[in-house]
Amino acid sequence: MENYQNQNQPETTASSESIFEDHDQYIDATQGQRFLNFVIDLLLMNFVLSRATGYIFGYIMAYVAPDFIRSIIEEGDTGWRYWLLSYLLSYFNFLIYYTFAEKIFKGITLGKLITGTRAIRNDGGELSFRDAILRSLSRIVPFEAFSALGRKPWHDSWTNTRVIKTR
């Protein structure tokens, strides 16, 4: 009986296993491409998105907390509250920009568009909203940017995603 079962199961050779395991239709983006993605996206966030959200946030704060805004403008008071709000606003920008860009534009941010790369799930599928937001949340972990010096950045390894070349 044991012999019969072994005969009906397909034979697996070492060569067929290695072909299956090594087969990958995607080529990962280089560290240089990924660094350029980061720089381009950071410049966009600093010079466009931060100004826009800063103006909007400033107008809202002028109605909600006019004394706080007045102390910053008139007295130049840039105490801990100012810096805390600045950091929170920059984290907000990271979350908004990366989450919506990577979801709406199917894994592509401005940096990825310029360098010809795209974020996908490890199984080759398109990023879900959950994947995009988790990648964005991972990026705000302290020292996460330095993880890119290794083999795979944390925002990829923690979310089972990767960045591939598209051209």
C-alpha cells in the first residue's frame, strides 16, 4: 500500500524545486532608487504638503486657540507646545501623503514615479488600504529610515510588502 501511494504522488526533483523557488517575475528596487524616492517624497512633503497643511492648521488654530497663535506671531514664543504641534503635523503629513499616494496611485508616490518603482505586496498583489496605512505608520517609528541601510526597511518587512522596478 505504501508503494502505491508513493507511485501516485508526483516526483519532485531538486531542479524543479529550485526553479519554482527562484522564479520571481519582479526585480526589487535598488537602495539608490529607494533613497532617491525618499528624498523626492521628503522634498514634496516639506515644500508643498507642509505649507498647505500648515496654512490650514494655522487658520483652524486661529479660531480654536487665538491666544496661542498670537503668542507665536507677536512674541515669537516657540516653546514646547509649538514644537510638539510641528512634530505632530509632520507625522500627520507622512501618514496622509504615503497612505493615500500608495493606495490611490497603486503603490506609486512622486518619488517612485520618477525612479520607475512601485510598492506591492510580497505576493505580487496591489496594496490594500490597510497595507498602505501600516507602511505609513511604520515610517514614523524612530530610526526607521536607518533600517533601509540593511537588506529590507522595516516598513517593508513589517507589512509584507516590497518596492519593485517598473521599468
